[in-house]
Amino acid sequence: MKAVRKDAVYGILDQGLISLSNLGIGFLLIKLTNKESYGMYGVGFSVILLCVGVINSLITTQMAVFSPEKPDKKIYCLSMFFAQCIILSFIWLVFAILISALHCANFVNADIFIYSLIVSVSVLTATFHEFVRRYFYVALKPVRVLQIDIINSVVIFLALFFAIYLKISLSHRTAIGIYGCGAFVAGLAGLMLAGLIKKIKLIDIFSSISECWQHSQWAIGGTIVSWMQTQGYVAMLSIFASAAAIAEANAARLFLAPVGFVSTGLVMVFMPRLAILRKEGESLALIHMAQKMLMFIIGVIFIVSMLTFIVKDYVISFAFPKEYHNVGELVILWAIVFFAQAVRNNAAILLQIYKKFKVVTIYNFLTAIFTIFMTVIFVKIRGVEGSILAIALGELVLAFFLWRAFHYYSLEK
């Protein structure tokens, strides 16, 4: 148990570093650029989150769930890495040809063309970085994750420092580019630390991806519709409002960043251990561990929300330009969203550990439709506030259905 607690601390510290890097980029964009540029950064970052989530569903989540059953975990993880490289290389090549053709045909202007290419390359580096991180979590070595993410943060902050020192114009394009560079350097360092690269048979690669496809096809669907539910506000605000509205929503979300890194850090550390407990038939211990994780995250959400509510006006007046001074009222709405997401994520993880990816996807799909529908209505009525309220409502509904599904399955067992 002492080792688990130590690893949990590593996981939280690691996510803290990642959040600090993202916060650094976000605050500099808020300070040094206009709302439209920060809003475009939000769009690009949202696309990266979607792509990383899809690849996680296809590769790394399956790796965490199936690896306890494998006699040679390292060879299995290596086969999944090469599978990811093959899939992403093909997709990127198709995308690059398509966006180039659209640009040549004058359907896409130069700015969007360049930004799209930068985002697409950053997707490749971000998924590379994420795979290495998840490999170390599967190997129960979160301290290695912390080490490579220290490198990631150093690269990002050095790049930001030199960009400002050399008076390079900071924009959504340079911000996403810096994010991608940090991910690549950290991923490369992690790959060398892992000693993962060695000869492997092509049949092993296709065998691994074929085995997990039965479950990952549902997991991918769940990731996409979950992204629609949690990031759909970006699309709805860009359609019915503006990039400036996206900037306001994302600026308010920055206040709750500590909640995100604690939650994600614990999930990364505990998910491989939950999979091991499932393999060993320790269902009660598995559920007990998941419940303790949930209670801790809810406690963090409460503490951070209260502290944020106390200091938000001071922080906004001190650190934000005047055009962001009305974001304070959005912070509490985001706190409700994070609370609902914590409850939802806990149930979803338990269902995934038991390989019930189809159940998660079906409920995700139904509530995503509901959330997008409510977002359209609420945005027209309440603008930015309405978009966040719609997310909170959708997350609460999804949490209810996922927990009901898990209890039904656990009774069945």
C-alpha cells in the first residue's frame, strides 16, 4: 500500500507539471494575444485531445487492460507501439494530401492550411508522448513518467522564454508548435529510458491489434462521443458565438486545472492496478480502491473550488486583461462540471476494466446527443454560461446511467 501511495504522488506531481505547462501557454496567450487567437488555440488543442483520446482507446487503454494477461508484457507493448506508428503514419499522410489539395483548390486559406499542418504534426508527437507515458504506467513505473514530463515542461518553458526574449510573435500557431515540440522531446527521452525498441515480427503487431479491436472499436466510439459531450461547447460556440466566446470559457476553466491533474494522475496510476485485481478475481478490492480514488478526487474538487471562489476576483483583476473580467461567474459552473465528470469517469473506468466498452459507448452516444441538443438551446439563451451548463447537465445524466450499468453488471457477477 505504501508503494501505491508513493506512485499516486508521482502521478499527481506529473499531471501537475503537464497542467503547469498548459497553464503557462494559456496565460501567455491571454496576456499577449487577442481573444480570437486564444480561441483558435482552444480549437486546435481540442482537436489534439480528440485524436489522442481516439488513439488511447485503440492502443493504450487496451494495453493497460490486456497486458496483465500477457506472458511477455514488453513484447506486447512494443507490438502495440508499432501498430500505433503504422496507423498514425497512414492517417497523417492521407490528411496531409487532403488539406494540401484543398489549399491548392482555394477551399482553405493559407492561415488555416498552416495551422492545420501544425496541429496534425502535434497530434503525432502528442500521441507518441502519451504512449510512452502509458507504457511506464502499465510497467508500474510512474516515476519514469514524472522524469520525462519534467523534460517536457523544461522544453516548453524554455521555448516560451526564447520566443518572448527574441520577440517572436506568440500566437495560436506558435503555441501549438511549442506544445508539439515538448511532447516529441519528452517522448523520445522516454523511449530511450524504456529500452523498448528491438526486433519484432510483423505478425505480432497485427495479432495484438486484431485481438484488441473487438473492444477498441467500442472504446473509440465512446471516446469520440465523450469528446462531443465534453468539448462540443467549442464547436457550438464557434458556430453560434465566436472564437472570443471560446476564449472566455477556456479562461474560466484554467482556474480548475488542479482538479484535472489530480484526477488524471490517479487514473493513470490506478488503472493498471485495477486491471491486475480484475485478473486475480479480487472484485471487492477493485471496487474499494476505485471508491477511495473517487472520494479523494471529490474532496480535491471541493477544496479547489472553495479556494478558487475566494481568490478568483483578485486573480482576474491582477492576471487577466479587461476583456476577460466577466469570466469569474463561469468558474463555479466549471466546478459542477468537474464534479460530475469525476463521478462519471469512475464508473466508466470500472466498466472498462471489466471490458464493457460497448456499454460505455452506447450511454456516451445517447447523452452526447442530449448534451449537444441542450448546448444549442442554452447557448442561444445564456451564451457562454449556457454552454457550460449544458455540459454539466449531460455529465450528470451520463454518470447516473454508467453507475446504474455498473451496479447491474456487478450484481450479475
